[in-house]
Amino acid sequence: MKNLSLFAAAMLTTAAFVMPTAVFAESLQVPIPKTAADVPGPVPGNTMTNDYVQLVGRMAYFWGYPLVNAHNRRQAFREAPEPGLLGGVVPVAPVGFNQMLTGYVNPDQTFIVCPNQDVAYGAGFTELDKEPTVIQVPDFGKRFYVYAMYDQRTDEIGRIGQQYGTKPGFYMIVGRNWKGKVPKGISGVIRSSTDLVFVVPRVFKDSTPEDSAAVQPVINQVVMYPLSKFDGKMKIKDYAKSPDFPVPAAASNAPKGESKWVNPETYYDELPVVMKEVPPLPGEESLYKWIASIWDAASKNPETKNALNASFVAAEKELIDPLFQFQYNGKRIDTGWTVPANAAEWGTDYLNRTAISKSSMYQNTAAETQYNLREFDSDGNAFDGAKQYSITFPKGQVPPVKGFWSLTLYDQEKFFFANPLDRFSLGTKNKDLKYADDGSLTLYLGAKSPGAEMEANWLPAPNGHFSLILRLYWPEAAVLNGKWQPPEIKKVN
């Protein structure tokens, strides 16, 4: 018994020491952050070197480039008094509405680089913080169409098109905070995390006058408008009678090239506005705080602001301008082409998001359109129209698509090259392509005609640099998994 008493006393004594130790150990633990809100950010008033300011400034310019790009394009649309055509070639409309082309993109347009000439395009911006937007989907029959809807990050937010089996009707785009009642007659609702959505309908048409006439009644029903104007009836707009707005003198006198939507000189004022418009993605909260800390410091110190503005100029030249070249726009595949990665599903892939924003803004997702980009030959030399090139699809190996395909040629500014044939692309839309006796199809590229016999297969090029995009709309699985790849471009002489 005596031994048991001593053991009990020892245990009590041990417990007396253990309990404070446990409390003490618990007090040593710093809480581990479990949410973004638990993570402290930069402290206001931090001393910063100019080099540090420029480091963050360059990153902020690169990261925010697509967002500011989209913001400024919508600002330009605000100038439109009504839906119509700017300079007779560019579809523009007041925010909340859209405008459609009745045929292919005019080669004179410079609103956006790298358009195609297979579809009738449309364009319209939303302002979902004001009210939802309604978009009409007519009965397209067997005709390929897709309505690409891009948020301010240039990600697609919905799936409307032939490949999705979308039924004719009325569809509504709403903002992230909208809690209204869906009106009777609305077939579906698409929610966007940003109030800015760019809606781009694409309606396929072939190159014949007959199909151009046949598609007009359908195009005239592709109409977008604010929810307050919805009455359950399909609205019809005769786009052939659209008004023509003159191009502003400043724009018409600007240097050749795409309209400049992001400017280092105005970026300091624009990015904070855009960051309020676009909420951070999960995990981006710290990035927003990091960028905001630099703007806060710049607002209080002229030297810091000057260093920040200088970083934008450097970023434009050193980081953004090189991305205009297609070889930096995704992944290089075996046959030398470049395929954009994560197209229209960028997430935090800021490299590819900004690259496409610079070189060919508003691409579709890969499942909707597989883009194949090229501007160098197999020897690594830039394409030059003074030379002759060819691409051959063996029998049964034309691009495998359920929609359509096309090969489009662009000049050094990535616009259409004006030529006597008024031809800028070849593909499904062309009914007079000539196949060889063995069933293969060869297309010719260059400033010189391959001869009258093969001229139907010729894409005229300028005497100088040109680039190519091979588009595959609604590609087969063999394209998406890489089993089918576009052929090499061969130099003829």
C-alpha cells in the first residue's frame, strides 16, 4: 500500500508539471493561415527602392494587360450612338447592345488583329452592374455557329453554339451579384464574375453569293439587348441597313497597326479602376494587395510614381511587344506550329493570357476552335512572300472537324493582305479547291501565282513577312489529343 501511495503521489506531481507545459506549448503556436484573409499583406508606408517598384510595376503591367485591354475596348463602344459600322467595316454598338456583320470582315478593319473570313461576326459589350443582358439564338438549322462570351479576364463564361446543341430561344447573362427573378420565356442563364462581358457571335457562311443571301434572315435575329427591353418576342434587325459612323480623325491618322488599347502613359490611372471592376480569383488576393501597395506608395511620392510609370514603358517594349510573334503564343508541336495553351480558359496562366491578348485577342476555347499559328518556315526563317511555300494535306488528312477549317494569311501587322483576288483564306468555305489525283490537297502561299491551273489553291502574300493561322472549328478528338497535327510548311524554291 505504501508503494501505491508513493506512486500516486509521484503521478500527481508529474501531472502538476505536465499541465503547465501543455499550456505553454500551446502558447508557442502561431496560428496557421487557413484563408486568404488570414494572410497579412504589405504594410503601408514601407520604404521601397526604385528597382523594387519597377519590378512590381512590370509584373502588374504584364498581369493586367488583358483586363485593361478589354476595359478600353468597351469604353470605345460607349461612343457609338446606336448599333452600326465604324468606317463601314467595324461592328460597334452602345454598351448592352450588339451589331452584326452581314458578310465577312472587311480587310480594312484594324479594331482587332487576326480575324477570319469564314464567319459573319458580331460584337457587343455588357454592363451587368446596371442590368442583365438578353441574347437571342435563332434556329440556325445545320449551319455552324458559336456565341463566344468573354469576361473581363478574356475567359469564356458560357457554352452556346451548334456543338452544344443549344436550342433556339432567349438566354440571359447576369452579373455575380444579381438576385432577380428569371422572366418567363428565358431558356437559360449564364452568370459572369465580371460585369463586362464581350459577346462575339460567329456564324459560318461559305464564299458563294447564294449562301450569303441564305444566311441573312438568320443573322438578322442575332440580337442582344438589356433585360428591360425583353418582351418574349424574337426581335429582328436588318443589319444591311446599319448606319455608318466616320472614323475619328485621330484614329484615321494613327500609324498602321491594330488600334492601341493599352498605353503605358495612362496605365497608372486605369489599372486601379480595372481592379475594382474585376474581383480576384481564389488565390489572387495577395497579388491584388501587392500591386495596391505600390500604387499607394506612388500616390504619396513623385519619385516612386515616376519609377512606376517608367516600368510600364519598359514592360511594353521588353515583355509585351515580343508576344506579337506567334512562336511565343503557346506550345510548339512536332510539325513546327504553335498551339495556344488554355485558350479562353486562362485561369492564372498569365503568360498565355497576355500573349493572346497582344497577338490575337478573343480566341475561342480549344474545344470550340483549335488555333495553329505559324510565321517561320521549317528552317527557322521568317515567312517571306517573295519566296514560294506549300502545305499538303495527304488523302483523308484534311483537318478533321465537325464544323469547318480554314488557313488564313496575314501581313506583318497581322491584318489581311489586300490582293487582286480579294482572297485571304482557304478552307471549307471554298468550293473550287483542286485535289490531286492521289486525293491530296496542296495549298500554295506566296506573292507569285503557282499558275492558272492551281490558282484556286493559292493564298496571295505580300513581298515581305507574313504569318498564318490554321483554324479548326469544332475539332475532332484526334486534334485535341494530338494524334492529328497540321503538316509542315515547305519552301518550294
